[in-house]
Amino acid sequence: MSIITTNDDRSYQTASRIKTAGAVLAGCGAYAATCLAQSSLAQYVPDKISKISQSCDNAALNKGIDEAFDNFKLKTKDVKIKGVNENTRIDNPFENLPKWLQRQLSPIVDTKEGKNAFYAPLAKEIYINKEKCGVLAFHEMGHAVNHNFSKFGKVLQQLRFPCMALGGLFGTVALLKRKKVEGEEPNGILDKTTTFIKNNVGKITFGIFVPIVAEELMATYRGNKMAKKVLSPEMFKKIQLANKFGAISYVTTALAMPLAAVAASKVRDAIAKPKEIVD
């Protein structure tokens, strides 16, 4: 514990280390609860997309996918579509870990089960279970176009992991940082910086996720535009609907992460709030 003296000569005693540690743990719980709520909300999305995909004529859908792939000229950039299913053998460095943990570390498990699809920029490969979620192929081709034909889209893609890492870093800073009491001024550059992050973590975290959402929307726009050209109007509507459900995942994530960071910070502050010393 330490004593804080404000610029108006009031004094406060900080919480003990044990109480502060408990407050941080409680903040972690608030963060996890918010993320779990978002995950629960988005949980029904894969089933919805799978039902939409399975309602499509597979032959017509696959023909449209092939035509779109050619029209996008992705072959000229050595992009490939790799159809996968639960029996497909793919090198997975996490395969000896529990399934739930594998899902957190790699998208390949969900993709093989038809609950996801993804474009791998380094390999230039689109992984998709065409049988269960073929409708997502157009969105993933949009990602491939962003990466290979758009400088702006490629930059946004390259920002994805740094942005996610920064979001986690700033959330951690806000959780560990004690909120200033009224009349207490920050000292030095580091204290001023961490105080700013603490006070604005929601806005900062939301801003960090904007490039990720922007790139996803670009991919959807490109995919929908091409799908409209190569598919029947009825099937195109299904592609649009599937992509709208897909948008739920990344939009709710972009909203949930700032809320989770703010919730964690506020819970920590409420529990480990400094107490004013009254003579």
C-alpha cells in the first residue's frame, strides 16, 4: 500500500497487493464473461451458413465458384482453393492439443468441420469445406483479391495480427493500471501514456479493430459483386445472406473487445479503489 497526495492536498491510501491482485482477477473474469457472451451470440452463425449452403445446387454453386476464380484472375497469382473435410489430412502443429484449444489457435479444425473458411496469405490458399459452407468461397476469394490485387487491401490484411496484439496489450494496460483519483496528476511520459490508455481503452480498442472490419467488408463487397455476375439471382441472394451472417462474427467481435476491456478495467477499479484518508 502507498499514500497518494493530490494537487489539492487530499490524501488517499491505495489498496493492498492482495486486494489489487484479486481485483485484477475479477477484471479478467469480466473480460472473459463479455467475450463468452459474444461467442454465444455468434455460435449459431456456422449452422445458419451451413443450412444456406446445403440448400444450394452444389453443381451450380461449384461452377459459379470456378467461374469467379477465373474472372478474379487468381490463378495468375498462384492462388489455390483447397477443398477440405473432416477426413482431410492437413499438417496441424496443434493437433495433439485438446480440440477446444485447437479451435482457439487455428481455424483449420472449424474449417474441416464446415464451420469456417479462410484465406491463408502466406500460402496463397483458400481452405473451405465446399459441401457444408461453399457459399463462403466468394467472401474468401475477396480476401485473396485484397491480398494480391489491392495495395490498400493488402496493408489492411497485414495489420490484422498487429492490431489484435495491440488490442490485447492495451486491454492489459487498462486492467493493470490504477485509475487516478480526483486531483491526481500523472507524472512522466510513461504514466501519462498509460493513464491515457486507461481512460480511453474502449475507444482505442474499437479503433484498433476498424482496419480488420474494413478488410472483411472489402472482401464481402468483392465477393458479392462477383457472385452477382456468375450466379442465378436466387443463388446470389443466398450468398448475400450467408455473408450477412458471417459479418455478425467480426462485427460483434469488434464491439465486444472494447466492451470487454472497459468492463475489466471498471471491475478492477471498483474493487481496488484507493480510500481517502480523513484526519
